[in-house]
Amino acid sequence: MDARAEFMDRFETEPAPFHFEQCFQANYARIARAAARIVGDPARAEEVAVEAFWKLWRTPQAQGEHAMGWVYRTAIRLALNDLRGHQRRTHYESQAAPPAAVPTPEEEHAAEQTRERVRRVLAELEPRDAELLLLRHQGLSYEELAAAIEVKASSIGTLIARAQKAFRKEYVRIYGEQ
């Protein structure tokens, strides 16, 4: 075979097959370290590296001679997206109220008993007093209360005080001092 034929045979042959597993084994640690420098958390960086290689696996056109450049660029972009998402989550979580404590069964039972006692006492009060206490508990202002029970706003304070006194008196009558 002459030199020219040998030269042409080299360039006309198909490229060598891409070995994904070898590529992964040889480069995973390097890609994970690069991602860790961005996200600052080795565990999240490993997830980013795995995702970058997963994208390489699903993208046959990226497999080949320049696969490592493609994976490196993909991992960097994924790490930056992860970092931005983590910063957003942290920002929004810091603005959210902490979750309410879950009551124990004993606390829930005690609260239900208290509600039952209040209902029983309210049922024994004059309807206007019970209505006034319930509306006030809902957060209505004095003006709104006056409009709801059709009295002057200036007399609401006195009426609330009387209703509270009647509630306490009835509570003590039914359940005793506690």
C-alpha cells in the first residue's frame, strides 16, 4: 500500500466509538470538584456532576472528541443554576414565618375542652353579649361593632366590658374558679 492510500484510509475510517463509562470514571471527580467550587457544597456538587454526565448520556451528538468540554461547560452551567436557585430559596425561606409547632395530643385535647367550655358559657349569656364577644374576637373595630349591633360607637367599650364581666361570672358559676 502506498503512502497516499494509507493516509486516505486513516481519514475515511469511522471515528472511534465513544466509551461513556470510561469517560465517566476518568473525569467524574474533576467535574464534581469544579462544581463544588461554585456551589460550595460537595454533596450538591456531586449531584450536579451526575446530572451533567446524565445529560451527556442523553445527548449523542455531544459524545465524541469534545465530550469533556461539553460536560465541563454543562456542569458549570448547572452549578450556577443550582447556586441561584439555592440563593432564591434561602431568601424566600428567610422571609417566611417559621412553621407553627404541632400540638401534642394532650395540648389538642385541652384546647378542645377549652373551646367546649367557652361554647357552653356563650350559650348561657344574653344573645347580644355573646354576639358582641364573638364579633370582637373576630377583630372588628368599635365602629364596626356598633354598626353590627346597632348601637352608638361611644357605648361599645362599656358594652364589651359588661359582656366580659358576664362571661367571667357565668364561667365561674359553671366551672368554678380556675
